[in-house]
Amino acid sequence: MRGRRGDRMTINIQEHMAINVCPGPIRPIRQISDYFPRRGLGPEGGGRGFGEAPARLAPLALAPPAALLGATTPEDGAEVDSYDSDDTTALGMLEFDLLYDQASCTLHCSILRAKGLKPMDFNGLADPYVKLHLLPGACKANKLKTKTQRNTLNPVWNEDLTYSGITDEDITHKVLRISVCDEDKLSHNEFIGEIRVPLRRLKPSQKKHFNICLERQVPLASPSSMSAALRGISCYLKELEQVEQGPGLLEERGRILLSLSYSSRRRGLLVGIMRCAHLAAMDVNGYSDPYVKTYLRPDVDKKSKHKTCVKKKTLNPEFNEEFFYEMELSALATKTLEVTVWDYDIGKSNDFIGGVSLGPGARGEARKHWSDCLRQPDAALERWHTLTSELPPAAGALPSA
């Protein structure tokens, strides 16, 4: 439509009723034509030049995405891992630090802040929190969560979340999934966006800073009509199938931190049951009531059984209990320490969670831990070990507490 000098411009009703669809509270706009000036209407034609915005309005739509979300510029530091894209900036950006401590076998996750999150509530804001999962693995066993920040699209958490029992093998093949969700007390929580970080990108004892756009949720192979609970089960079963595809591989059921020391003064082996991490859930509430049993095989007299106390409703129990086996150092060379973790149940047989055997017939870290203990008397050696679903033959007949 062209206008002549002195003619009054007419705006149809559709333009009058247009609204600003930028993130944030809905704002009415007087004339949508202010955002789309017509060609040929310069100052002499009673209109503005092409590309000029009205002085009385400062629409958010004209601001670049980087300005809206506070994207970090390259000058902020070479250690920052960040990117930007048209598809993901609408969900917001998340800033966090990751540090793998190889000496203590821990992964430290510092959740700092988020910017420009997608509005999820009727007031144009959100109640965001962050969830962490290690994949592959049972989500319930390794989930960590921050506090919820109320009514904000730019939350600041500054929370440190720690995974224990993380080994070099985990760093090579596991992925950290970081999800940002909106808490809703009246209905189910809503997903905002996620980030997946392969742990192989981390270097031991070197903190890595991330400032990354959130991405949409990776779709599952299961039909979209399935409920959230069924989709979660489908995801977990899919991960188990991937583990079972490899020949000779056993299902991982968690980690246990053991301390071994041969005491020359007491002439015996000290076995410390320190803690467990990321145990498999055996109860319907998504938790377990774990305890640990130890045997020193072969056990002709059946007197080598020791058992910790039961820790209620947890997948990351701390025991800090120590057992003593009186025995000469030379005799230990032919022995095998059998450690099993069980879920305590009242009125029925206890469930086997996982186990590990340390001795001359063991493999990998379990065999090395045992041999190092025998070579270094009076030295307390702590190591993390992976629990597997393989039930030791001797333990199969001992499910009771």
C-alpha cells in the first residue's frame, strides 16, 4: 500500500490486535506496522524510512539473541565452553563448572546460574531447578538435584553437587546429563532444556567452565503416547540392553569403597566397609535398605562371616565399619575376600544388589587392590570397586540377614 503526501495512513484491525510474542509478559502493540515499515515511505511520505523503529517503542524483538540471554563473549576466557544457535537460545543458557578429582575418585559439579530461560508459568516466569544424571546408569541411583529458585528466568544457584566413586573408566565412556526443569506444585514438573557433556572432555584435576545453550530433550524410541513413568522405564531398559550386548559384560549395580590393611602387630587383615554409591534400587519406593556382608573364602569352619548394620531408604549409604580376620600374611595369598551388598526386607528373603571378589583369581582393580595389600603391610589402601549382578555361588544360599 502506497501513501501520498498529506494522506492519513489507515491500519486494519488485525494490526491493532497484534501482540508481542517475545519471551516475557504479553505486551499489546499499538501498530504492528511500526515493526515492519513499508518501502517508499520516507520522511516526505508521512512515514519512517525502511528499518527505522519508532522512538516511543523499544521492542525486545529488535534486540539480538546474545543481548537478551547475556551470552559470554570470547574475551571472557579461553576455558569457557560455549556456543549459540537460533534453535536453542529460546530455551536459555546454563553456566556451570566440572572438575574430576582423580585422587579421590569424585566428580564435582558446580551449578552456577542460568540466563534467559523459557517462561513456563502464567506470569511469564518459571520456578527452575537443575537435575544431574550419569548415563548409562539407573536414573534414580545417581540423580542429584539443586534447590528451586522461585519466579525467575535468570536463576542463580551457586550449588556444588558431587558424585563419588567415579573412576577413570567412567570418564572414558559416561555422559553427564544436566536438565533444567520448572517445578509445579499443582501438577507435574515441566522440562525446559538439557545439556549432555561426555566426561572424556574433562582432564583430571582441571576445572572446566561451561556456558552453553540448553537443548530440547532427546526423543526416546518409545511412543509419545506412553506415560512419563513408562518412558523412564523404557529408557532404563534400553541402557541395560546396551550393556548386555557386549559379550562377557555384567550389569553394573553400583560402587563400593573398601579399605584393606594387613596389621603386622595384630597379625590379621583389616577390612573397612566405607560407603557405597549409586546402588541399584530394589524397593517399590525407588530406594533400597542396604547392608554389606563379607566372607574370606575358602571358609571350612564357616566363621568368616561379617555383616554391617542396615541403612534405611538410601542408594548412597555410609557404613564406616571395620572387620578383622586373624590370619598369617602367607595364608592370605590363597584366600579370596568376597563382598556382597544386600537389600534388607522384612518377612521375605533379602534381595541381592551386587558383589565383588578380591583375591588372586580376581581381575583388574580387584586383583591389584588385593596384591598391593599383601605387598604393603600396615598400609591402609582405599579403592572403589564396581558391584556386578553376578551372584557368587557361595552367597546364593545366604540371602538372610
